[in-house]
Amino acid sequence: MKVYKYGANVDTDVIIPARHLNNPDPKALASHCMEDIDTDFASTVEEGDIIVAGPNFGCGSSREHAPLAIKSCGVKCVIAPSFARIFYRNAINIGFPIMECAQAAEEIQAGDQVSVDFATGVITDETTGKTYQAAPFPAFINGIIQSGGLLNSLKQRGVAK
């Protein structure tokens, strides 16, 4: 799981530019993910790769397409010191894990190999051998993520059809 690293205040218009929102197909969104900040991202990202970024990741408009585009690229998770509230909620709603850990976000470098244990919140930089502690998700949020999103979670619990 290699790392793609970005700075602070990566907004939703950079994650998935508005000009591509007419096609809601997740694969189409993935093909344009991060293109305005990293033209090679969509063509080089691999299943299980991780994004590490600065604070306030996902700021800007409340488009649900942003976490969907990242998830559809095969990214395992995003690690940052903080997330915009609406991006955080949208990510959880679609079953995409994001982790807040300022020290990991600062110290992990682009290209590092990183593993994440969502149950414990432990982030390991396999390249340097350093570990970081993020808060693990509460059980109810972990259940939503494990179910693949809020709607699937509600269906599994018999709350929605």
C-alpha cells in the first residue's frame, strides 16, 4: 500500500472537479480523481494505496462524489490531521474509512509503504518501521464501514429496505 501525499485544504473540487459530476458512475469518477492536483494519480493508483494529506482534507462543497471517487480508485483510506465535517460524514456514509492522526500525516512520506489496522487505529509506516496511534472508529461507525455504507448497514439491521 503505497502513499500519495498532498498538502492542506485539499478541497472537493480538486478531488473530483465539477466538470466531471454529470456522470455519477463510480468508475468514471475514479478516472478523474485528483486530476487537477496530480495528473498521474488516476492512472497510477492501485488497489490498497493510501492518501496522506494535511489538515482540512475534503473542504469545499458538500459533493458526495468526492469520497466516492477516491474509494472507487481502490484507495484503502485517507489519513489526515483533520477532515471537513461534510467530507467526513459522506465518507462514512459510503463505507470509506478515513483516519485522523496529525503525527502520521506529518511524518509519512509519498511512496512509503503503510499498513492500517482499523480495529485498533494503529498506522504502521512499513518503510520506516514507525507506528502511529489514531483513534479507532466507534463500534457503530465501524459497523457502517464494514457493511459498505450507511444504507447497507440499515438494510442489514432491518431498518431500511
